[in-house]
Amino acid sequence: MGWMQSIFSGGKEKEHVTKLAQIAQAQNAFDPEELQILMREMNYTPAVKTASQSDLEKYRMKLPQEAREKFSVVFYLVNKLMMNGALSDKKEVLIQKMILGLELSREKAIELVSFLKMNIRNGLSEEDSFNRLGYLLERAKYA
């Protein structure tokens, strides 16, 4: 039963998004407005105390390692923050900062978010989007 709920609620992706937010917050990547967006739109609760380096490593180890799983997290995040087919510049930058925790370069993060935004707006499924953009997350195919 739990797996069905996970499928319909994006449970695993939510957990990964929370870990990405915790990593970015510990690195002081967010400004106050970005934290407000996370709290309002993603029900994120900011950490009260600063995470230690060992905590950050634990968070990173729990993040997906496969390109497909990473893509699902990014797709979920972009789709969740889009309103009426649009993604504000502030939210786009917020997503880019968060997905750097998936071991992406800044350039790849920018490219992935901007193309994914267009794919979602044009009605492409997650699978179709992965087929077109998955190379950005696979180290062997795109260095």
C-alpha cells in the first residue's frame, strides 16, 4: 500500500527535494525570499541548526545516483513550482541552486531547467523529457 501512495504523491521525490534543500541551505545558497518560496510551495521546514559536514555527506549519499532517478527529482521540482505553465525567474534560479546537489555543473543545471520548463509547458511527459534531456545527467555521455 505504501508504494501506491508513493507513486501518486511523489513521496520519494519529495524526500530527495528536501535533502537537496537541506544541502543548499547548509551552503547558504538561498536568500530569504527563496526560503519563503520553498516553505510556501514545497512545505519545506528550514533547519534550525547548521548541518555538519558529516550530515551533508549523509544527505548526499541518500540522493539518487542514477540519471533516471535524478531526472525524476528535477522533473518533480520544476513541475511542482510551475504555475499555469510558467516558472518565474526567481523559482528557476532556486531550482538551479538546489539541483547543483545532484553533482551537476551550473551550466548543465541552467540548461536542464530551461529545457525542462519548455517540455512541461508543451505537454511532454516525464519519459519523453528524459529521452530528450537525460544526457545532461549521464556523465559518460556528456562531460
